[in-house]
Amino acid sequence: MPSSRFVVIGGGIAGLRAAIALAAHGRVTVLTKGERLESNTGYAQGGVAAAVGPDDSPALHAADTLRAGDGLCDPEAVRVLVEEGPAYVRELVEWGARFDRDAAGALALGREAAHSVRRVLHAGDATGREIGRTLWDRVAGLPSIEVLADALAIDLLVSDAAVVGVRCALATGERRDLVADATLVATGGAGRVFRHTTNPAVATGDGIAMAFRAGAVVADLEFVQFHPTALDVPGAPRFLISEAVRGEGAWLVNERGERFMGRDHPDGELAPRDVVARGIAREAARTGGRLFLTLAHLDPAYVRERFPTIASACASVGLDLARDRIPVGPAAHYVMGGVATDLMGRTSMPGLFAAGEAACTGVHGANRLASNSLLEGLVFGARAAAAMCEASAAGGLGAGRLMAGDLPAGTDGAPSLPPAGARPLATDDVRDLMWKEVGLFRSRDGLAAACAALAGPPAAPDDPILANLIQVARLMAAAALRREESRGSHFRADFPARDDLHWQIHVCERRPPRR
């Protein structure tokens, strides 16, 4: 019997955890768009949340996740995450992940916004990079896994309305079709759709765009999390200042040194991310000045030891994290929506699976709880691998449970052709437009203008990354225009209240599958 063939698109935590599980069942090809550690996983600073502490429990973790998700989490997805998560974290430790420990040798647990207890395991302030190292080391010892680095996935291969692999462009310039019994989209997020983002250059929403073009259902793309505290220094990248900094006691202050988050939420700096991000934007508008993080009231030696990566980034622009006020502002950080899946990573198309930030299981609802993303990659990456093996054993194309008839809301048609005379779109046009009209504060007029502008063709028709950027931007703007309420990370100035009667649903979209 021939060995099964699996393709994993993406080298972050979800893709690698899936590849490791698949390795014993066939030949696995992993495509990474950049270098091996160049993914959103490698940029995750704060840590991975799991109920492993003596004062914690999966039930408590679930309650915090549901509260942050603002009424839109799938409770069963949350249950799977919090109950299965601790075992996968312990597995990482067994595989050699070097998480920080306290003086007694126990795992050190940090606290972040909207968590009721300390439950965040961390490796300094570079946890994602340490987890990535651990998983890549594991992959290196598995001969059935082939890694194609600097390989750009261009489009999914579709036959008889099923996904049968992927077309990619290799670093040599060669284009290759990789045929597979099961294909996993684990391409991460789409933060580069926005002008200001904490995401690396590779996060252009490729997997979401490819899956949509192929005919898969996408969901919840109006929900984009804007991290409250990215370094805001002119000419410098929007480097992430981890939420763990506020978890350890940092304050947000205005130019007069006044704390202001208490006006927006009783938890102040540790309110949910969407609340803090909008609070910063409102305070900047109210005062006309800059906003800052300050740790000057904390022990300087502890600050530098706990956050060496952030301290180094601040030092590179002439700032001392332990003593100076650090100018910060919101930036696009995480996409809660993505390719719609069931709890095993199955999409609406046979042969296609998705996991991690590129997927939408409903686990994050309208606003992701801090440090749940790495846990999601572990849990649902492994689950997707199990479903891929099952599909391969059944003949290679196991149909997804999530069929078109199950859609709770949305539209069913292919996007219309660009109107005659529509202005061609370059990357900067898309990013500026999305930041202005589909950012922290949204309105009908701005969103309608964004949808009209995004109907234009790409300025470089042969650039697949630009095409993906435009496709994801169109989906985000259209979903945000449809959702006439404010919930979690989605805030409509013209509909400022949450509306459970009409909008406690998932907005989905699909186009007819290619054949």
C-alpha cells in the first residue's frame, strides 16, 4: 500500500505540531514562506496559557476565555482548548522546551490581561521562538518530513470540488505542483493587511485567500485584534511590547504622567485587549499627545532580566525599558477569523484542513484571550493531523463536517469583477486604507468607501502576495460592514452597542468551488 502524502503550508506552531503527528503515517512536505523561524509563532513574546498551576483549572481558564470572547466563542471549542492544552504544554517540556522556572524549580507562571490567575508559561520574553526551536528540533529527527524553505504557496489545487494539493514557487524560481491526500493551511495571520502591525512581513493572509478562492468557507474576518502596546517611535518598526509587561505591573500614562485606563474598565491596564487599545486611542485623541508605558516604579534589575528582548529593542532606539517612558500605540496583531473549520480542522472542502491563526474554530470569539494563540496551535494542529490521517486512510479525501448548508450567516456568491475604471491597488494603498477605515473605529461610510476602493484590481497583476492581501482586505471590510453592532475587537461608531438579538452569529462567506 503506497504511503500517504501530506502537505503542510506553514512552519509555525500549528503546522509543525501537525507535521510531527503526521510523520508516522506518510510523507510530509512542509512549506515555509520565509526562513524556518520566520512566522508569527517566532514573534510571540508573552507565552502560552495553560491551566497547570495549583490555583488554576480548565474550568477557570474556560471562563476567562469565554469572557474575553464577548459572547461569540464556541463553548465546545473552548472546552477542547483548555482541557487538552495542559498535556500538549507538558509534552513541549518533555521535548526540551526551556520555559522559565521559579527558585524551587517549578514552572514560572505569568499573568496577562483578562486572566484571573497566573497561568502563562514563558521563556523570557521570547516564548514563541523557544517553542519554534523545540518543534523544529523535533522535525529534524523525522526523516519522513521534507521542508521546503522560502517556498511561496500560490494556489490550492482543486479537482472535482476537492483540494488535492498546492502549487508553489520555490526559492530557485521553479514552480511545482505538490499533490497530496490531505493539505493543511497553517499560514498564520494577516496583520500586514494594515499599515501598523506587530506581524512579520510574511503575514499576508495567503492561506485564507487561497482557501477562499478554492471555494472554502471563511468566517469572522471582521474580528481583528489590535494589540494595545506596540513601540511607537517614528522610523522604527512597530515592535510588540508584550502584554506580560502590564501583567508584571507596568502602567499606561499620558504625557502628564496620569494613568487613564481606570476610566474605561475596572481592571485598568489589565482589561481585555480591545478595551485597552481603544482606551489608548481615545486618550490620545482627548489629550492630543502621546501615550506611554512606564515601569519606572518597578525593580530595574527584574525588568531587564524578565524582558531582555523588549529591553534590547527599546535600547536600539535610545530608550531604557526600566527607567524611561516607552511611547506606545495600537497595531494590528491577530485575526480571530479565518478558514472555517470543525473541531478537527476539517474545512468545508474535502481534502482541505486548517489550523492555527489561519483557521476559525470559534475558540476566540470576538476577542482572543492573551496567550491562547500558541495553545490553539498545539491543540488544533494535533487534532487536524489526526483528521488528515483518518481522511487519508479513508481514501484520501475525507469530507469536512462543515458543509455549506451549515452556514449560520453570510453570502454565497463569488465576488463581482472590478468595476470599469477602478483604481489599481498597490500594497501601500491597501494597508493605508485598511488602517484608516477598517481599524480600531469603524463606520458605515468608511467601510463602504473601503469596500468600493478594494474592488480595484492589483497594480501588479502577477504578484500573488498582493492579490492575497487585497482578497483578505475585501473579506474583512465586507464582514465589518455587514456586522451592525460593536462586539469585542469590532467597534462600529454608528452601532456602538452589542446586539445579541441579531448578531450573536458568525458571519461566513464562500464562493463556488473550482472544479
